[in-house]
Amino acid sequence: MGKSGKGKCLSAERRDVTSTVRRAVAFALVGSLALLAPVVVGTGSDTVAALAAPLGAAPSLVATAAMAAPFVLVAAFALTVDDDRALFDLFARPGDRQDGTLYGLAGFSLAAAGLALLAGQFGLPTWVFVGSVFVLGVGNVAGNATDAFTGERILSTAGFVVGGFAGAVVGQAVAARLVGIDLTGEFVAVVAFLAASGALLGALLRSVLFERDDPLVMVSIGLLLWLLSDLPLEDVTTTRIAVALAVTVALGYVAYALDTASLPGMLTGVFLGLLTMVLGDFRWFAMLITFFGLGGLASKFRYEEKERRGIAEENEGARGSGNVLANSLVALVAVIGWAASQDVPDLDSLLFLFAFAGSLAAAMSDTLSSEIGGLYDDPRLITTFERVDPGTDGAITWQGEVAGLVGAGIIAGIAGALFDPVDAVGAVIVLGAGVAGMTVDSLLGATIEGRLVDNQGVNLLATVAAAVVGVALAVLVLA
């Protein structure tokens, strides 16, 4: 009898896994309706105008309606189909079965319809629209199928990334040909870069959100790829992208294997690393990976002692996506700004480099100051210098300040050594920006942390302050 019960349980698990994969395939087929958009665009303006004339509507509105209509119709079906039909069972997620309505399918379809609206009316390239939908649709199929075979979260995440990347490449390439774009080597490189970026962002969001949040994931991917597609990407090559992916994925996995980063933290690091290496170059990436590496090791340094003192990072020192983003978001904005500035006359793109280096110097400085300084007794509050308990927000030790100075110096040294325009004077500017950011972090910790913002908010504000100081000093000293 025990064996029979176990067999029934395993059979139910297999059916559940099979239904999950089958549902993902069904959603991907709905997503394939996005290919109607380039078909509409590829018919030519004369055909669209001829269809619009009897209606008295603008041709662009007719084209947009034709691109969005299939998804709107699917959403209408999802909200009205009876819950005793086979199609309901095919598309239903667990929550849908409780509600008796296919809210998941409706949300997925309306998100795609929203992106179609952006493509028809606001300039989102049609091929980028298709790629954004295919990242999520195909990525979910590959991720769920991998999970069905392995049951390992990291492998299913890898499956999502690989599947989403492949789906986005194929979808963008087909859509591009339908609208008359030649698949030159330069264009294929851009397609690969957007596909990799979208797949990594999708995997990251899927790792921290629920399955019901797929509409948010799709829209986020679409907006990111729209932004990236508008940047001057003439220097991007497939070799550069392949090297960037190989390096960032390898280093990310090492961080995950050493427990210095959680799975979302690893995905965030790989995502930021890819953008930094492609939009900047290996020199920008050298600063970023130095912060990730040394910061992660500093969190693990004498971890048991930190636990006893009550100052250890959560999750055994493995940094999550929130922590990584709080310390690196300003750097990401800076490298995107640097890439965008290449097409803007009379804008000194070097200022973005100082913002990037200054923010990372502050992140490194604050991390080493906290992780090393917290191991010493008799910390003092930075605002009053009164003695406080270890781990108190805004508390500093002289050992921590020295460690922070060294951390900022490491980033400054890399910037000065690898970038000719930075030189020794520029390195001092980066050092000053990093120390300023560390100080701002301590001041905010002593005054508003816990009341107005959390630790991650303080880290973000400190890196913003460091970037502003770095740019201001560069303008004053190097002008």
C-alpha cells in the first residue's frame, strides 16, 4: 500500500511538471503572434494607407491596431473562457484555477499589446518588440523544461537564459527580414547583444518575482532593449559579446559557487558586467569586477566572528540583487551615459568615466570599511563621536576608515593605470570621490537610516554623492 501511494505521488508530480511545460509552450505560441507586427509593417505604407482610407483613420493607427489586435483578442478570450474547457486547462496557472479566469494569459497578452502600441506609435523598433516577447515566451519553455529534467534552480535559470537568448535572436532576425533590414554582421552583433541583455534581465526578474508577474517582466525587457537599441553600437562585434558573456558568466558562477553571491545577486552581476564590458570596455569592467570580487570576499572575511558580534551580512554573506544594484546602479547609468554621449556633440564623455569610477570607489570604500572596521571594538558615531555598540548605523573605527581609504585607492589606481585621460591627478579625484561617498554613507547611516531609508537606500545615495563629487572635481581641476 505504501508503494502504491508513492507511485501515485510521483505520477501526480510528473503530470504537474508536464502541464507546466505544456503551458509554457502554449504561452510561447501566443507570443509568436508578435511576428504579425513586422508582417503588417512589411506590407508597406501604401497598403496600410489603402486600408485606413475607408475608415478615415491615420495609417499609423491602423497599423498599430493590427499589431495589437491579436493580443487584445487573446486577452478577451482569457477573461471570458469557461473554466471547464480544455483550453482553460492548457493555459491555467494555479491561481487561475482558483479564480476561474485566465488572468495569467490575459496579463501576458495585454503586456504584449502594450509593447505593440509602443512599436506602432512611439518608435519602439518592430524587431525589438518581437525579440522582447520571444525572450520571455521561449525562455519560459526552456527554463521549465530544464527544471522538469533536473529540478535544479540554477540549471533551470541557465535554461531560461539560453532559451530566451536563442528565441530573441531568431525572433529579431525574422522580424528584421520581414521589414526589409539586411542581416549584416554589424546588425547581427546588435541583435545578439540585445538578446543576451534581455535574457539576463528576464532571468533576474524571474528569480525575484512570481510567475504571475510575467507581464512586468516582458515590459521591463522591452523597455531595456528599446533603450539599448537607441545607443550608438557601431563598435559592438559578436566576438566582443562572446568574450563578455564567457568572462562574466564564468566569474558569476565562481561567485555563486563560493557563496559570495546569491543566484539573483549572481545574475545581477553578470547582467551589469555584460553591459559594462560591451558599452564600455575591459577597463570599465576591471573596476566593476574588482569591486564585486573584493567586496564579496570582504563579506566572507571572518564571517563567524561577525555573526557573534551581530554585524554579519544575511544569507551567510552572499550578496543579493538588491545589494548589488544599490552599489552598482549609478555605475550602470554612467556607462550607459558614456555610450550615449558618443553621438552628442560638445558633451565631455570623460565626465561619465569619473562618475562611474567615483561611485565604485565609494561602494568599495564603504564595503571594506564596514566589513573590516566592524571587527574592531570601540566604534564611534560619526556625528557626535560618542562610543556606540559595534554594528550601529553610522558608527566608524579608525581601522575601518583606513580600510575604506585603501578600497577607494584600489579603484582609483585601476582608473589611473588603465585610462590615459585620468592619469595621476584623475586618480586622486576618484580617490577623493570614493572617500566622500564613504563619509556620506556613514552620515546618512547615523541620521536617516532605519527611519527614512534602509541600508540599500543609503548605499545608493552614497554612490550618487560620490559620482557627483567625482564629476564636480573633474570639472574644477581638469577644465
